[in-house]
Amino acid sequence: MIDKETSLPIRKSWVIPPIFSDDENDMFQEEENHAMEVFAVEEKDWQQPLVDYLKYGKLPNDLRSMTDTRLRAPRFIYYKYTLYRRSFDGIFLQCLSDDEKVQAVEEAHSGVCGAHRSGLMLHFCIKRMGYYWPTMVKDCIHYARRYQACQLHANLIHQPPEPLHHTVTS
């Protein structure tokens, strides 16, 4: 929320005192504590335009978002403060926010029942668990490619990083 204020203490510290100073006594003064005000910036959740349309009939202001929301809305249902998406099989998948999707990917990939699957298999596993978000395939592939333990045990590539050049012998 934008009106929410947070105060963070910041200490001025350095290893080497500054060489050039306006005041000679500036170098020998004690460290002072300063406070800085931070305002939380709320990111726009992908679910909010759909929830507003399904619950209140309210559409976004710009034309592209308005058209996109109206075309996507028939596949979604809002029930008991939770947004669900109807899959092609007719199963309702729970829509996850950004924080929840990271937790779902980690649990499906390396949790109790995690088998360290590849990106697309991870996507199908999460779908079978009953979850959905729009960038599901891309996020699963990105997570599987960046997971360090899986990269250590991956197949070794026995090709040089650049093409070999032929030499002519006489």
C-alpha cells in the first residue's frame, strides 16, 4: 500500500575517512544514525482485473486491457475469495499470486514428492496439483534451468565451446 510508511535505520560508516572535507573536524565526529522513509510500492497483480470484472463488472480503462479481460473472463470463476481457471479438461485450477507460485514451483521440483523434473514436466506436475498462473511454462523452465543441484548432475557436453578450424598440412 502506498500510504504505509516504514522507517529503516541507516548507519554512516566507512573504512577510510574521506580525504577532502569542508570542515577539518568532520573526520573525527562520531557516526550518526539517520532514518530514511520507505514507501511500499504495490505491484499490479495479474488476477485483479479479472476479479474486478467477475465480482463487480468493472473493466480496466485502457482498450487493450479491457478487451483482454473480457475475452479471458469466461474461463475464470471467482468463488469464496479465490479465483479459479477452468482447464480444457473441465477441472478448476486455483490461480496463484507471485509469492505463492514460487512456493509451488519449489515444492513440486524439490519438495517431499519432488523428482527434480525438467521444465515442461514440472509444469504438468503443478497443473496436476491444481494450480495455475499465466506464465507457468516459462517460470517452470527458468527454474529448472537455474537450479544448481540439477545442473551439477546434468549430462556433460563433450563439444568445444567454439567450432574447430581445419588445418592444412603439406
